[in-house]
Amino acid sequence: MLSPETVEWCAERKYPYLGLGTSLKDTVELWNLYGDTAAKHGYMAGSENFGYIQHVFVADNEQKAEELGKCHLFGGGQVNFSRPEHTLPPGYNSKAATRRLAQATASRSGTAFLGVSAEQLGKAQDAPPRKMSTKQRLQRGEASIEEARAAIYGRYPKTVRSMAVISGTPKTVLPKIRRILETLRPSVFGFFATQGPISFEDRMTNIRLLGQEVLPAVREYGKELGLLDPFERAPGSRPYVTGTQREPLVSVPKSRSAAAN
């Protein structure tokens, strides 16, 4: 979760690193940090060193998918309901990791990381004060439940644009998944089922459509893009020649909108 120390620790030991639904822009930076660290330790990193987990929800029609995709905003109580002292207690992250979180969160105005706002993260970085969030006002009894609900749902379009959540029919989610695979080139790709108040029937429909229509296409994308997993090519098995240019790990699209935020 955007911790450079974890990336370097994994690279030093040739362990694959998995991004837990982190933004594409920040993940690109971490992938390159891993590649540079791997080169320093004498080996070439590739797709076998990386995995990525993506929130995906599939339904029979777009309207249903959008309705249920919004449940991600409530699932786990992370962004909207977590208490910062429980999410990131003192000493959990290094100063460098906290600084990265503060910068990433501040660049997404009106958002938070696992319940911790840019203002809270930025206090240690002398960040300018920000307007009190609806969540904070709700906790103080200064905002109504209806106002808080509207604020949460109001962030959904931006959540979709940033591809933090991908929802739709199999036909509409596949191009977005391919964009992630083309950009990050992870050999391990996990589907994080949307949390929140979703019925058993809708969850089973999601699983059925993923298994029958989405996963087969994703596997073909992986073959087409040459994404070799850790079982096909052992991480750290390819030597790096000092002084040469290492292999590119990401492919940033010409339009940076896909990797923004």
C-alpha cells in the first residue's frame, strides 16, 4: 500500500510484490523502484515479480452494475468510516511511506486513504489546513445522515474514472482490465469482490460472469502481452548486466488519464 520500504524489501529478496488496488500512477512509481532495486542486486525484474488486485463487479446490465458497484464505497468501512488511529497507528508506517500517502491523497481532492484524510496524513508534513470533511462533521453532529450519504455517493464517478472500482457488464469491464494489464504488466491479477450490502444472488451472478466471460479473456490478454507468472519464470532468475539498461516494467499510455490519480 504505497510503502517504498516494502517494495525494496521484496526486491532484495526476489519476492513478488502485489499492489492492493493502488492507483496506477503511484503503482508505476513503485514498480520502477522495484526494478531499480532488483538491478542493484544483480537481477532483472519482470512480470513474474508483480501482481495486482482490482475491485471488479460484473452484472447482467450496466444499470445494475453501477448500482451495486457503489457498495464498494461502504464495504469494510474503510474510506468513509474507519478511524485513523486504528488504520495507521503510530509506528505502523515510516515517515517516507506516510509522506508518500500524504502526497498521493492530497492529489485526489476530497478523498481519503482507508479512512485517513489528506489533512490528517499531512499534519506531520506541515500541509496547509483543509476544509473539514463531511465525515468529520458527521462525527461532531454537524451533518445529517442524508448529507453524509450524498457526499459518499457523490464521489463514485471519480472513483470510477480513477479505475479504483471497475463495474459493468463483461463487455464493458474487459477493456478497462486490459488497460491495467497493458500499463502495469502484472503476471498475477486478482479480483477483489465488491463489499457492502449486496445480495447472495447478485454475488453469485458476479462470480458466474467473471468465470464464464471475463477470466477466459483476461488469460488470453496475459498470453498476448507475454506476462509470465512466478511459476513460469522464477523471480530473480535472469541476471542483470551492470551498466546496461534494464527491461521496462510498465507501459504508460500516451493519454495519461488512465494512470492519473
